[in-house]
Amino acid sequence: MVRIDFFTKKDAEYSDYMRYIITNTLQEYGGEVTLNQIPENKATEEEISRYGIEVYPTIIVSGDNMDGFEKLEGMTRKADLINVMSMYDKK
């Protein structure tokens, strides 16, 4: 299972485009994907304490199937997102 939390200051159309790219990139590698966009770029208090982020464009990828992460990272850099962080939640 791969979970992505998606933060962006861009408009809704751009967010939908990034959602499409991210989901398809990870599905290409056989991972189950859950993609959550955080409304109004505002992380919760728990997310701020856990990931050290607040209100800037970022994608947090967590999970144990990270085969597509390097490809995803390259795509997001091209799309002018500031950070891509991988968070491994190994169970």
C-alpha cells in the first residue's frame, strides 16, 4: 500500500493533473494507491509534527512498495513542486 498526501498552492485543474500523473505512475508499478489532497494547503497539527511541513507544495509518499518513487520524483520536479519526501511506513 502506498499513501500519498498531496499539498499544492496551484489551482484545482493543476492539482487534478498532478493527481493523475502520480496515481498512474505508481499504478504502473503495481502498487495500490491512496491519494489525499489536503484542502487549502493546510496540514493538520498531527501532520505538521510528524512530517515537519505546514503550507508549501509537497508530496509525501509513504508505503513499502516504492519501486516507482524515482520516476515519480523526476516527474514532480519537472512540475515545479518544491519537495518530494518519501516516508516509509514499514509494518
